[in-house]
Amino acid sequence: MSQERRPGLVELFGMEEDVLAPGRIRCRLATDERHQNIQGVIHGVVPVALMDTAMGHALDSLLAAGEFCSTTQISVQFLRAVRPGEQIEAVGEVTRKGRRIAYLEGVCRNEAGDLVARAQGTWYVGKVKA
């Protein structure tokens, strides 16, 4: 990790994170009624946030001191509904990292191993200004 990590969305949502390898991170979340939409299924932003976090942290694990990254584009396909009470996990992986642009992929699965959503994204890699 290139910088000190500040608390935020990870803690708010209650995500847990595992480093699988450099450039590959898994995030898990036990969903509940707080994460549901008005139809009673888990809101789409939840798996998106899980994948975006896994993907961004995967890239962050490869950054040099003084570098930061931020999502510039993300495309998501939803494949299955998630119900409150289900545990979901997302794995984010860096597929290519250049000096200023990185490409990442993410998948989100439920506890049965079914694919819930997938994502592809582009991240900017920048230098922290003094």
C-alpha cells in the first residue's frame, strides 16, 4: 500500500479484506436489510462498491511510495440478485498497469459461488504532491 489508509466506506459497509497476491484482493460482506433496495433485494451499489474496493485495493498493492490511484471508469454487468442475509465476495485483479493508467477486472459471487456481477475498469495512477 502506497499511503496510510484512512477509515471510510470499508468500515461503514463492514467489508473484510484479504490479500490473495500482489495485484489481487478479495473483499467480503455479510449483507442485511440495511443494504436492500425498495424491492427487498440488495441494492446494486453494494456489489459495485465491493468490486470497486477490491479492484482499487488490488492496484494500490502495486503502487510505489508517493503514488495514488483513483477509478476513472467502471463498467458493471449484474447477473443475479442478492438477498439480505447472503454473504458476497468480490475479487479484484490488475490485468495491466502502465505508468499512469491501469486496467482491472472484478467478479462478485454469492456464498454458493454463483456469479452475481462482474466489472471492468480503468484507474488513474498519479503522484502525491508535496
